[in-house]
Amino acid sequence: MLLYYNLQLNNTFFLPVCQQAVIILLTVRRGIMKYSVKLSHAVHILVFIYLSEGLPLSSDKIAESIHTNPGCVRQIMSVLRNAELIKSTTGHPKPELAREPETISLLDIYKAVEGDKPLLHLDTHTNPECGIGVNIQLALQSFYDKVQKDAENSMAGISLSDIIRGYYQRIEKSEQTGR
């Protein structure tokens, strides 16, 4: 099911869908570009759980903060529970982190929600009759693999605790500057 929002920014239309992918309709030759926001939503949920420790926290409340529907939040929370990043009981709105924030890496979260999906994808719609179209994709693969490895190494070095610290720094800065 596709939910349309009447939001236009710089000729870009945002059309969120329940599966946590956002479709952006751009005025370019290929038309539609898709990317996943599951990782951002999962981090948002984990930080929200951390900040709400011991307090009731329903999927409705989290969904309101993320600006999505509660069913999508429950889907992501189920994945996080299966990855042993959170503990929760159906019907009891008191989720908690399964591990200390220092021991949960951004890579752990990424792998939980995206599995083995790569960050970058080859264009599989090039003309098979065109030598450039075929060979450029093959040439790109090794570079994309390197980017994936580098990104995963970087994500492994970023903890949920680092993200929470960055959150608090942003709050402090906004209080100082009034923004």
C-alpha cells in the first residue's frame, strides 16, 4: 500500500511506504529512485527506547516520532528483537535494550534490518547489447565491494552510545543557540 503525502521540496516528492522504503520521484531520465530508511528508523527506535527506560513506550508513540505507522514500527522492533538488540513482550509497552548501548554497533543494527543487502547497487537495466553498458557494471562491482567493506568497517566502530552522545550534543547546541 502506497501512502501519498502532498509534500514537494525542490521538485522532489516523498512517498513513504510501509516497508520502510521511501520512493522519491525525481525529474530525471530513469524516473524513480528507491532507498531504504530502515536503518535510520531502527536507530531512532533504539535511541527512543534508551531515552524512555522504564517508562511505557508504545509503537504508536514511536510511530508518531518517526512519522510512520505503528505496524511498521512493530515490524522493525520484531527484527531488532530477533537480532537480540531489544527485549519486548507483545502487549506490554515497555521495550528495553537487550545490551548496553556501548556494545551495540551501527553495523549490528544495519545487519539486523538490512541483512546482507549492499549499500550500493548495480544498474541491472542496461542494454545487454552495449559493451559499455555491460562492462561498466562489471567494472563498478569491485569498487562497490570496497565501499561496502569500508562502510561496514566504519559502522562497526560506531556504537549506539556514540549516537546517543551525538543526540545529547545536538540538544545542548540547540539550547545554546535557540535552534
